[in-house]
Amino acid sequence: MDYYYAPGRNHLFVPGPVNIPEPVLRAMNRNNEDYRSPAIPAFTKTLLEDVKRIFKTTSGTTFLIPTTGTGAWESALTNTLSPRDRIISFEIGQFSLLWIDQMQRLNFDVDVVSSEWGRGANLDVLSAKLAQDKEHKVKAVCIVHNETATGVTNNLAAVRRVLDDCGHPALLLVDGVSSICALDFRMDEWGVDVALTGSQKALSMPTGMGIICASPKAMEAAKSAKSLRVFFDWNDYLKFYKLGTFWPYTPSIQLLYGLRAALDLLFEEGLNNVFARHARLGRATRLAVEAWGLKNCSQREEWYSDTVTAVIIPPYINSADIVKRAWNRYNMSLGLGLNKVAGKAFRIGHLGNVNELQLLGCLSGVEMILKDVGYPVKLGSGVAAAAAYLQHSIPLFASRV
């Protein structure tokens, strides 16, 4: 077999990290600056205010921490809870499982509600547990909004209704790493107490910034939380907020400018338009999967994710071979099946700064890969199904009409 250098760009369709748009790359292409100069604090202040818009909050306090989503998890937990506090958390996939592992290692008492992978959080069990908790020993309910391992999205408004119906004061902590800036997220309306995301997902930036928003209730809880914390301590940030310098530790200047550009792109498109675009991409991908004769790992329409689709493949094919073939032959990156769905599923990420024609290119590539590994797909079937839908659903660019 002949080998050659792969021309063009890598087709990045994992559910994060995602493609970085050119304006963000250009914004980050700069030298370091003195973060104690008058310019950076003023710049940071506007970022902290504008970040509230992606959470849809007016009352939240935002933190931009040099970390990943995993660090943001830890920050959310340790700033609001004390050792041995009881948490109810849902295991529905690999990333909810990892967050639970972190909770346990941080010495919290975790009541795990497990669901079959491909199903959402079991809110009936949550309701029963909260109703039985007359002494309010449960201090927090933790949930992953969008589980990227299985392509399952949870209904946060329904979680809030359960808490309210039970009259329970537990904090609601939400991992929005693969949802915020792609799926509708309403922090104030849904009574979310801590929400978090990472820069490398729907914000379409490099990895390295954990973005956290805390409600007034969470900020009050932080005053009495006794968990050990140093680098992730919100109090250190709050002290510097009051001083007007904002940074207790050295920030990445490049990521700050990247965040500014990323937010500007989102606001220019309009957040509701961003959500609608992701809904189109998710629907088109699911139509392609159906046309291929394959199944979505997410078992019900109510749980379908618009940022990632996990595709179940027949047992005679190892899904890892699909991902390897995509990389080796087509210069495309697809997501592996993880843990309980390893070898059984591959994942198509369709989040961030990506458009419909890019997705059609991805779907075309997946069809060739499926054919390569022995699945009897009809070339063009999934692309045709997706294109037929997209042709009638893509709006005109307002600026070009």
C-alpha cells in the first residue's frame, strides 16, 4: 500500500476538543502581556460579565480558572460542600461515572443512581429519595447535562421540578461541559446553583479554561463549606475581584483573548440561532444513522443529544476499527466507545463552530469507513437523508439576503 502525507485539514468530529475558528486563532496569536497592567483587569471584568450570558443568569458569580472540566468539577464540589456531605448523583455514562469517582475520592457520601447506558437520569428514584429525606441530609444533587459517552441529554427543568415538588433545599450542581453554548441552558430559570463548562467544547477554544458560574445560594454555601481547597478556592478570586485586579494566579493571556473572540462569534450569531444550528446538526446526523440501518445509543427521543451522536454497530464489527480507519485513511477523527460501550459504539461530535456542509462531509466519510470495515451500507444513503432534511431547514444568512 502506498502512503502519503495527508493534505488539507483534519476532519475533527470528536465531541471535544473541537475545531477552533479562524477569528479565535487570530485573537490568540499574540505575545504575553503583564496581567497586572491596567488593561487586563478591565478586559477581564467585561469577560466575567459577558460569560453570564452563556449561562443565562443575571445573579450568578463567574470564575475563569486555568484548568479543564475535571478541575471545574472539583471547584464546584469543594467550594460548596463539606467532607461526608451526602450527594445524589446519576451514573449514565463515562463522564458522570468519572465525576462520581471524583466525589468519592474527595470524601463525600455519594448516593449513586445508576441507569442503563443510553438512558437518562432516573428522576423517579430522585423524587423518592428526596421525599424520604425529611432531615435534609442530602446537600447536593449533581447531574451531567449532556453525557458525551452515550449521546444522552438530561432535562434540567424536570430535575428542578423534582426538587421544588419535594420542597428540598439541596444544591443543584450541573456539568454543562458539552452542552453550554450549544444547547439551551437557563441557569436562573432552572434554579441551577453551580454550572460549569470547558473552553474546548462548544466555545470552540483550546483546552485550558474551566468556566464556572455560581448562584447566590451557592456563594452562601461556600462561606461554610469545609472541604480542603487551595488552587480552586473561590475566596481567592473574590478577594482579587474586590481589589479590581481579578487574578490571584497567572492567567493565560492568549486564552482570554480567545474567549473574547469566541463570545463575540456566539453573540453575533445569536445564542438561539446557535442552539437551532446544533439542533439541525443533531437531527441530520440521526437521520443518517437511521438511513444506514444503525441505532442511536440514546434510547429515547427525549434524551437525544444535539452535540454528539453515539452510534451502535453490529457485534461482528469492533467500533475501535472504525475510529482507527477514519484516522488512518480519511484524516478524520471520530470518538471511541468508552467503558461499557467500548467496541460497541463510535461517536460523531457535532458541536462548536461547525456548519451543515462540514457535517455532510463527515457523514460521507463515515459511510466509506463503514463500507471498509464490512458493514453493508449503501454509499450516499445517510448523506442523502441528512441533505434532504438540511436543504429545507438551513436558514438564509441575514447579512446576505
